[in-house]
Amino acid sequence: MRDVKESEFDESVLSRMNAESGGIHDAENSFILYNTLMGMTSYLARDERVWVFFTHVPCLEFTRHRWLKSGDGKEKLVKNIRSHFFARGGSRGFERSNAIASLWWWAHIAKRYKGAPHKNTLQAFLKYTDLRTSIIERPTTTVSSQVFSAIMDAVFKRMYTEPNPDFFVRRGNQGMYREWMKEINRHGGIRLFDARSPADLSNLFENLAVVAEQNVSA
């Protein structure tokens, strides 16, 4: 066991993470990491030194296998080392780029959703990498549990309750979910989402998803 102040982890558990790419593996790895790093706080998780330690020591083999491919040229290898072994570029470096920090932050954000078990939320949230990126790169999503919950309500409905696989398909630069995100951004410019009740916000995002489905299908 190792510790950083009140945080500790069992290194043997981290060895269970799967370095293969794909949303399913990301969800599994995120769940394992989050529940292994006991005592980790969002404040500590903004310290690049923490994640540089993880990518270079206990999770070195995982990070290598996940991001350094034998067929990659020197330029790409250098780019991936800078991006995934370190955590530069503000919140993007933590929540999207660093190989280990991103897993913790995804789980931390997903934990805010109370409409499903944490593991199920991670599976829905991380299944489609482009959808995940669209959500993560919305500043209000990572800050507001209310906004994230309203988004996940609509996502769960289209994944499980009333499945619509086409909603998550990206065709070029188009797709229902992309149109949906544009609608959310447009409404976010004239409304303060957090000023609305959770039910009202969920209804708004659901209605915007319906509009996106209709617009793309037309």
C-alpha cells in the first residue's frame, strides 16, 4: 500500500485494468481506478504530479500498452507521451488526455448521476468516445451535476429504455447526438441551466434530443 496524505491504493488491483482501447474497457478501468484510489479528492486530482507518478510508476505498463504502439512513427509517439503521460493544458489535460487522470475524472463526474448505479452510468457515459468528448468538453457539464444528470437521462433513454442506436452514430460531422449538443449549446447561451429545476432541465434536454432526432431524420 502507498499513500499520499490521506489517499491510498492497492497496486495489485490497478494491474487488473485492461489496456485495450474501447469504451467498454474505459468504463471498467475507470470503475476499478476510482474505487481503488481511496481518499482521492478533486483538489488533489488537479495536481499533475500525482498523475505523472501513476503513469510512470504503478501504471507504466498500462499506459505504454494503451498509448504507445509499435507501428507509430516518432512524431506520434512523442505527441502521445506528452499528452497521455503528463497532464498539461488545464482541465483538458486531466479530464481527457492523461491516461490515468482521465479515468478518475470520468468516474468522478459519473458519480454525480443518481439515476443509475455508478458502474452502469460509466458504461453509458463512456460507450461512445465522441459523445463522451462532446460531454466532457462542455464546461458546465463537468461543474454542474444538474446539467450532467439531465444529459444522462436522455442518453439512458436512447440506450436502454427506448433504444435508438442511430442517435449515437456519427456520420462525417453530423449525427443526432451532435445536433443535440448544438441545441444544448444554443439554449445554454440564453438560459442559466442551474436556475432551472432538475425535472425542468431534464425535460428541456429531452425535448432538444427529440428535435435533434427529427432534424437529422428529415
